[in-house]
Amino acid sequence: MEQIGHKMTPEMAAKIAYVGQFSSSFKDAAECFDYVAGQYISSSLIRQVTEETGKKVDEEQRESAKQAYAKPEEAVPAVLPKDRKSGTLYVMTDGSQVNTRKEDKEGSTWKEMKLGLVYNNAQIRTRKSGQAILTDKEYVTHFGGVNEFKPLLFNTAVNAGYGTYEHTAFIGDGAIWIWNLADEMFPDAVQVLDYYHMSENVHDYAKYLYPSDEAEMKQWASAVIANVESGKIDEAIQMIPTLSQKKLPSGVPNLPVYLENNRNRMNYNELEERGFKVGSGAVESGNKKVIQQRMKQSGMRWNMGTGQSIAALRAKSASGRWKDVEHLLNVS
């Protein structure tokens, strides 16, 4: 293996990087490594090895994604509908704000770390408690704009079998960039607006309409949601009173526009009858596991490059694909 600036074996580098991305800080990683492996490695060295390993993983993913994105007709198998595997391939995406250092300036600013998740419905197991567990999945991250994120998400879906399944479903919240991405990269996918995001927006609007009447608020929200669930979007919009003020208060969605823009993504009763999931809870949970638990500790600020390196390793670990990292490091 080409040494990554340190005289150590590939196996040692992989172990250091694993502890570095998994622990809540590099200081904690040094203490953990000392206790478990009986070897003291400074937090600065753990940070260096972890960041350099993560950078390698990120660069490899970008190169692979670049090739797939450049020639999608070759990346996606040409499988006739009758020959496709039964089931649904799910593609989800979400974002989480991470505190970053301003370049060449003092202070910090918040920037979005995008997270994608791909899995198929054969990989869902349900516990006795009713909790759904994904037995096989893959996360992908990007610290920055959507144009750089698109190839990464597309390539992740291709690796998971995009084009070989009977159905593809793309689930997201109401962000315009998400649906533009879905239209471009997965034109054949069934688009689903996350049910809980829709419900939350309706209830936020109901609280604005009936701030002092909780019973009326709940009744109105339930009636609107019932229409939405049945695909009766016109009826739902007609229930929203015309407001005299031009601008809604902060935190209150423009519900008529929101429902109209997502008209074809909300027939939840029909979607569920067809066997589709209607919630993006899996990727929201992934946001907490992959990004927030490591990158939103109190007082943390990240450089964009460092943050991307750590997130790339976190995604591999949370996906159960650490062997990919070992392979990249030439671990025998």
C-alpha cells in the first residue's frame, strides 16, 4: 500500500479511520483506541489518518459517479419490464445543516450536508414491536450543492440495481431541488411526498388559522388530510380560506401552493394499496446516525473538505460497507 503519510500497515490505517469516524471526537477516538487496542495514538494522528482515508473514499466515489453520470445509458441496464425483479427500489434524500468555518474569515456559517439513501423493499424486516429495520442499504453524502450531489446519488442507485426492479420510488419532502433531481435522474420513478412532512405543514397552517381553538384546529387539519390521502387535492385546497394579508408569518407554509405543487405525489391511499412506502423516516433517521451524531456536537465547526471526508466514512460505516474502505486501502 502507498503509505498515507505514516509508517503503518493498511490494516492499522483502516482501524484508526474506523475509530476516528465512529467516535464523537478525535480525542475520544484516541482514548478508545488506547483502551481497546492497548496502543496510544495521538488524537492529531488519528485525525490525519481518518481525514486522508475519508478523502480517498470520497475521491473514489466521485470518480465512479462521474463515469456513471456521463453515460447513464450504459450505467443503467436495459432490462425489459417483463424481465425485471419484483419489488421496489427506494431512493430518498434529505439534508442537515452543519456548522462550518468561513473560508479566510473569522466565525462560522451553516451549510447543508446532503444525504441520500437507497434500498429495496426485500431488505425490510419488521421487529415484533413494529419497528422496520433495513438489512441492506447504502447511504451517500455530499457537503455542498445539488449539482455535485446528483451523480453520487444516481451512481448509488445504479449500484443498488436501478433499472432492474419492477418499480422505483423516490420519496422526499417539498423542496424543489429534490423533485428537480428526481425528474432528471429518475424519470420513471413514482414520486411520493413524505406523508409526515405533508401532515406537519397542514397542522402548522391549522395552528395559524385557529390559534386559540385547538378542537377546531384539529378538526380542520384532519379533514384536509383526509382529502389529501384520497387524492382529492382540489377539495383540500378549497377548504383553505382566502387570507387578506399578502405575507404569512415565518414558519407558516403557503399551503395552497404547497398542495398544488405536490398534487401528483400525495394520493397516499392508492400508493399504499399499490404497496409503496409513503414516509421518508428512514433517511431522516439516517441523517441523525450518519451526520448529526458525529458532526453536530457542541461547539464543533468543520472545514468543508474535512467534513466531507468524515461524512464519506460515516456513510460507509452506517451502510455496513466498511469492507469498501479496506479494499481501497489494500487491506489483505
